[in-house]
Amino acid sequence: MNQFEKHIEAFKKKEESRIREIDAFNHNLGLYMVHAYHNPKKYPKQPFTAKAELMKPKEPMSLEEMEKIMKRFTIRSQKNTSNGAK
């Protein structure tokens, strides 16, 4: 693969990432519109992502903390799968 082809591949990946980002933005906008039109009393006072921001760790996690989180996630997903949830 020559240098030009590498640049083309990098550009394609960047564009795919940009398209996914725009799609996620449009999806969130649609969620806001659904709440505003169908149930304005329950329209969120803060953005949906505000909760995610609060959950972000302030400092890097240790390996042990990451392992705990992965175990909890695995157990939770196994329970959901066994209950028929997707």
C-alpha cells in the first residue's frame, strides 16, 4: 500500500467517524423533540449526557478498579440475557 492509499484510508475512517457522530447528534435531537411534543412536562431539565458527565472518573482508574467494573458489567449483562432482555 502506497502513501496515497494510506491517506485515502485515513480520510475514509475520519469521515465514517464524523458520520457516526452526526447520526448520534440527530438521534439525541429526536429524543428531545419526542419529549417536547408528546410529554412536555417530562422534558429533561438537563441534557441526557449530563448524567454521563457526572459518572466520568476524575482521575485514571487502577487496574483493580477496571477489573471490578468489568466483572459487574459482565454479571449484569448475563442477568439481562438470561431474563430475555436485549
